[in-house]
Amino acid sequence: MASGSLEFRKKVLFLVAAYVVVLTFLAFILIPLYLPYTLIIWLIAASGGVFAIVEWLAHNTIYVCSNCGYRFRISAFRYAISPHGWKKKLLRCPKCGKRGWCRALYAGEVSAGR
Ligand SMILES: [Zn+2]
């Protein structure tokens, strides 16, 4: 179970690192050459990339209700706006309606746990 989580975290770190490297590279090579259009395109690509990462994270994370134990996924929007703690998130359970700190399970842990 723990290895699945670690694998997932490595994947996330790699994805974020690759994203930052590509964007930084593009910023130094492209933007000074063709201002201001490249800056606009770069900003769109940067925000699109952040959205894609959040969307992917939201899709690969399952939350467990602290009250009834119900497992559920959340949207990328909710993922971005909800208060976040270490491996937990303040969410309202869609089943029992109670608001609380829901434990986060990553895709690897869930499949290993079943
Ligand atoms: Zn619940």
C-alpha cells in the first residue's frame, strides 16, 4: 500500500518538475524573441498546464469521509479551492453531508487496498 503511494508521489514530482523545466526553457528561448505574443501564449500554456496537473491529481485521488467512510472523488475546481492538509482535505461528504477532514487515498493505494 505504501509503495503505491510513493510511486504516485514520484510520478507527481516528476510531472511537476518536467512541467517547470519545459516552461522555464520556453520562457528563456521563445519569449525574448517574439514579444509580446509569446508572452501571452506562454501564460495560456502555463495556466493550462497547472489546470491539467490539478485535473489529473483530482482524478487520481479518492477521499474517505471521516464520518461514514464513504469514498468519493472531487472535481478539479473543488480540489483547487478546498483547504488542504497533509494527506487530508476539508470537504463535505456527498453521502452523509457532514463536513470534515477527509483522508486522501491515491490511485495506487486504492487498487492495492482492494
Ligand atoms: Zn460521509
